[in-house]
Amino acid sequence: MIRLRMGVADVARIRFGYSPLAEVVQSLYQLSSPGVSRLHRPWWEATQSGLRGVDMALLRAVLPATAYVADFLFSAASHAGGIDEQLRLVADADVEEIRTDVAAAWGRDPMPARARDLVAEGAAGARRLADALWRYWSVAIEPHWRQLHAVLEDDVAYRAGQLTAGGVDALLSGLHPEVSVRGDVLRIDKPRHSVQHDLAGDGLTLFPSVFAWPRLMVDKVPGRPATLVYACRGVGRLWGHGRDDPGCDGDALGALLGHSRAAILDRLALPKSTTDLAGELGQSPPSVSFHLSVLRRSGLVTSWRSGRRVVYRRTQLADGLVAASGPDGDPG
């Protein structure tokens, strides 16, 4: 059991974040495991041919599917910058830290030769690792980052709503079956761990991840916020699990709302901005904005601000309408 004691200052410093490098790390963990999750098989089938140009043996040597993920990767993935800045931190990582962390990841097993060679190269090895991670990112994650980002944004918005409506207990207890809150202690049911930490005002950062399912990962290093990486909601809407033709000319929803608004609703299974929708549908942003206003007044879409963007997502009522008008639905 892992027990993290939270004071008032820690509760006030609960933050959300998502990270391109975190998705790199979590997806590599999937690929190091005996089999890729059924949820992600379409991603794997679309990606595996491109991985022939990536040094996967090196990446698996540094990131095996064990109970521990190298802390220097956790630290870089927790950084607020984009992938370039995060990989710069990997390239600049202390070589002794890399050796210690990779050895801890392998536990009682000896580090494989590829990992030992990397450490022996010193700073050049760290840069080579960062380059291998960049190549993997370019092939496996970057082509899908827009979709992944939408799912991660959606999860953060949902969790923020939980925090507002039900408080810290409702937020934390809903992250994963292993997580519970008792008084001022966050309990994480990890039978192979017996750890107690006082967060001591450093706070807590929550990282949703598309590729984490079904795992929950915990990182606690003195002097920086504890980090929980948990499986985000909505992964089932990725990788082509929805309908392939959002236009659906002649379908029941199009007859009810008009084809433009029906197409917008179909696209809003994941959060998107007006600009995103205009580009996907080949319509002008003012036209899309007008349709979104009508849909929002009708209770079919909701919106919130994410940085400088306003993003939209369909409501549960709209989810029901879209499902009923689909090929397997029963519209009447």
C-alpha cells in the first residue's frame, strides 16, 4: 500500500496536466508488455511498420514493462513544455541518474547490454536516447496527437467538474479502483509496495494518459509534486471505433437537425474548437460558429475555455441522439 498524507497546502496545489512525453512513455510501456491492449490494436496496426526505423531494442532496454519507470523520464514528462523541451531534459539528464533509474527498473535482473552501453557512453548516450525517443514520437504519437490531445482535454474538463461538484474525495476516488481517500491520506492499493510519504506542501499533479489503461503509476520525489498517471476516459472513442462517415447523408439525425449540424455533432465525440471543425468539415468558421450556437442553446453541446481556445463537446443528450441515428440504432 502507498499512503500519501495531504495537508491543506497540498489540496490547494492539486493540478492537472497532460504531456506528449508521458504518452510516449506509456505507449512504450504497452509495447514492452506481452501484448498490446485490445483498445489500442488499431493504433498498433497503423504504427508498427513505421517503427522499423526506430531503435526499439534500446527503448525497451530503458523502459521495460516492470513495476518501476525510470524517474528521469517521469521528471521530464512532468515538465510543462512541449515535446522538444521535454526531450531536451532527457538529453541533459545526469548519466549516473540514468544508470540508477534503469537499474531500478530492471530490479534483480541485470540491465541488458543495450542499456549498459548507453550508460557507458555518458552524455552522448543520453543524447542518443533522446534522439530515439524523438524518432518514436514522430512515428507513433505525433500523427495522432490531435486526437489524443482532445481526449486528454476532455478528461481534464470532466475531472475539474468532479472537483467542483464533489470535492477532493470525489475527484481522487474516481481516478482508479486502486485509489481511495481516508481522512487526509491518499491510499493507493499497490500490494508490492509499503510506502508512506508526507506531501509536505509539494502538492499533487494528476496526469491523464490515453495509453495508461489499466495501470496507475505513482511518482513521489522530495521537492516536487507527487504525480499520479491514470487512464483517462474516452479511449474507446479513439482509433476509429466510431462511425466512419460523419456526414451520413439521409440519416435520421440529418433529417432532424440538418446535415451540417448532424455532422458537427458526430465530430464532437471528442472536444474540438470552431477552427478544428471548420477544417474537418470544409466549412467557414463563422458558419460553424453559428451552428454551434444553435446546438448549444438546444442543450446538445457544451463548451469551455482551454488556454486561448474555446472547445466544444456534445452533451449526453446529443450522445443519445447520435447513437440512435447510427447504423445499429433504433431511431423510432
